[in-house]
Amino acid sequence: MKDKNLTLVEDSPVVDDKELELAKADAAENAEGVFVHTFKRPLSYNGKDYTALTFDFDGLTGADTLQIERDLARQGRTVIVPEFNGDYLAAMASKACTDEIGVDAFDHMSLRDFNAIRGAARRFLLNVEQS
């Protein structure tokens, strides 16, 4: 018997309908084309300390998303629903960052900081879909 709270998305793993609706509502209210994240503690990455990073999600192009998908596929990582894929969201944020940071910078962030940036990327994607 199929659970009525789950949705099959293009033969992918299921996405909880309630979680999706909550995420869409959050995106409608809080999505930003440019997001500035201020770290609680500076991020040390490649010999530099960052107190804040700016992400220009509006500046991303179709070529950027295709490149992210190709890069992840080369790594053997399949992206079914980009809005709920941590690897995709981190790569997207890396491309959108106005400071040139690699996707590996997210490995050095606290979970709190990573989730805040990943959430901003997710809200942006979900808001674009609703526009």
C-alpha cells in the first residue's frame, strides 16, 4: 500500500509531501537571489580566514547546473532531486560564491554553517520553480 504522504519523483526515492510543502512555503517567503552568510567562527580555508561569504544565486546559468550534474555524474553521484541533494546544493553554492571557494570548503564548515548555506540554495531553487 502506498503511503499518501510520499511522492515518487521521476522514479527517484520518495520525497515526503509535508517536507516538500514546508520547504516550498519557506522558499516563497525567504528565498534570496543574493545570500550573505556570516560565520559564528571564521572559516579557515586554503590559508585564509573568512568571516562571511556572499552567494550570488541569481548569477548562475543553465551551463552552471549542467556542469554540476556532469561533475557529480563523473564522481558516480546521481542527482534525482537537486533541491534535496546535499552534493548538488554544495556545488551550486560553491559556483555562486563571490569568493572563489571550492566545493571542498564545505567539508571545513560547521554543520550549522553548512546547513544555513545549503538551506539558502534550496530555497532559491524551490522559489525559482514556483516563479
